[in-house]
Amino acid sequence: MYERTFNIYSKSYGAGHRYLAGVLMDKAMIQFAKGDSKSCDDLLQQALGIQRKQTRDGNAAQAENLMNRAKEVAAQKNLPAAKALYFFAAGMYEDALGPDDSHTAACWNSVSDIYRQQGKIILADFYALRAAAAAKK
């Protein structure tokens, strides 16, 4: 299914379109769940490569506000709401500063921590890997 979606997006939008990064991230998560960390890492690097080429139009100040709010909500043990805020903050940081910025990696680490607290170890490990991939640059 992801391969078909990837092919449709490639033909419709072009090989470097940001929509392809999302499909590649989803494929990476599936490969990671299957235990194929090599394929997962390759797909993550492809997705990050696409994201690095995108024009930056996000607002880092808004992302910072979301991240601070996520920390407050997490401290109140409302993990689902905190996780959603971290996802939004990560997206805004990626738009503003790029996928390799330390703020973006911090958001993914926080998402990983929440999944770990919820006992969702595979997802926790995946987002830790995603944070590490962002921090490599």
C-alpha cells in the first residue's frame, strides 16, 4: 500500500515533494516493527533528505510555546495530550528550523519517552531512532 502511495505521489508531485517524506516515515516505522533496522534507517535518511530540501516557513516561537505546553501537560500525566502537542511542535520546528535541528530531535525524544511510559516499546524505540537520525547532522 505504501509503495503504491509513494508511486502516486512521486508521479503527481515530483520526487522531492514533502508528502513523500511522510510516506517514507510510515514505511520506516513498519520496517522497524519488523526488526529491519537497516531498511528503517535508509528510509529515515531518505525522508530527512527530502525534508532538508524544503523551504522553511514555520514559526519557531510558536513551536517553542507548544513544546512548553507539552511539558506542562506531561507533568500533569496527560500523556495523550502531551504527545499530540509534541508532534505539533516537532512539525513546526521541522518547518522553521529543519529536520536536523536539536529542538526537533528533543520533540522526538519526548514522544519516545511518552511511548515508553505507555509501554509501547517499539514505538518508543522508533521515535528514539528518529531523534537520533535528526541529531546526526
